[in-house]
Amino acid sequence: MPIYEYKCNSCEDTFEIMQSMSAKDLTSCKLCNEEDIRKIIHPVGSIYKGNGFYSTEYRSDSYKKDAEKAKSA
């Protein structure tokens, strides 16, 4: 089960809860019981593996620049 992070707009408390993906979002803060909370969404990096994807596509720009320097030397 995924862990979701919520933040209360009233008391500024941030807390995490383990919920199933089909569960409804929480509506009240665990600390102050106000109904003014929101779910915090964090970006997630994805790396695709398998045929058609190359590991070199995910290298940093600095790595690519150093590789070009080494290739020309």
C-alpha cells in the first residue's frame, strides 16, 4: 500500500498515512480535527527499461560533455 502525505492548512501539521489506492482522501486533520487538509503530491522520476530504451539516454549533461571531451582527445 502506498504512503500518502497530507498537510493541514489550519495548523500547518504534515503527516503521512498508509492507504490503499482506492481509499477516499482524508478530510480532517489528525492533530486539530479541522477539515482543511490537502494531499501533497511529489514528482517521481521514471526510468524505462527494455528493448528500445538505452541507459545512455538518462545520463546527466555533465557526463555527456566529459564523454565528448574524452572521445575527441
